Amino acid sequence: MEIAVQTPGWIGTVLIVFAYFLVSRQYVTAKSRVYQLMNLFGSIGMGIYVFHQKSWPALALQII
């Protein structure tokens, strides 16, 4: 069960960090669909993990 929760968390983390990298290197813009979708799915993945860990402040951040 633990790996089923950690996997989306790690994928979400990688998506968010990679999206930031792409914007900071100006490969995409902050308004681009790619950037927005990477952040959306990254936040969902991390949200699954922090919900499972009952880390309510981190979950609130992911929702916002």
C-alpha cells in the first residue's frame, strides 16, 4: 500500500520541479498549457501523498 501512495507523490514532485525548470529556462511560459498541466497533475500527485500522511498544512498548500 505504501508504494501506491509514494509513487504519485514522487511523480508529482518531479512534475512540479521539472515545470519550474522549464519556465526558469524559458522553454515554456507560465501561461502555457504544458506548464499549467504539469503543475496541476504534480499537485494532485503530491496531494494524494500528503493526504495519506495526514499532513494537513501541506495538503492545504496543494489545494491552493
